[in-house]
Amino acid sequence: MDIKELDRLAKGNGIMPDGLAMHEQCYYIAARGLYRQYDADYITLEQAKVEKAEVVKQYQEGKKQWEFFWGLYEVQDKLQALKADGFNTALEIETLELIEKLLDI
């Protein structure tokens, strides 16, 4: 689920969807809280904008970490395949490319 859909649900005070990644859950809960606080006049529009910008920033960072985490599982699978296949050249190169991508080398 993308951030726009999460935001739409949070603004409408909808039920948090099942199966969200942690960064998506955190974004949803924070956005929903900001909308409720603004609607109740607990915070100003400017304060809500500043805080929402930080929430979006943390969502994006969490998404990067989540993608990195899942990428490590792919590396693990490749390394297990290398071990099982006795290290063939094509698979070695593919694995090294994946590691470089994950590490942003």
C-alpha cells in the first residue's frame, strides 16, 4: 500500500489495514493522530504540516530499511544456492551484484 492510500485512510479515520509493514503502520497511526489533533484544534495547521513532514521523512527512511531487510533474504537465498551448486560463476556474479545494490556500492 502506498503512502497516498495510507494518508487517505488516516484522514478518513479508517481502520488500519491488515498486513502493513512496520513503517506503514507507524505512518498510518501518526498521520491519523495528526488529522484528529488538527480537527480538534489541538494543533495549528502549520504545526501539523511540520510534524507531517517529519512523519513522511521517517516513513521514507523506514521503507528504505524494509527494502534492505528483504534484500538480505534474497542474498541469503543466493548464497545458499551457491553453496548447494558448488559455486557456479553466473550465480556468483548475480549474488555479488545483488550485494553491491543493497550496499549502494
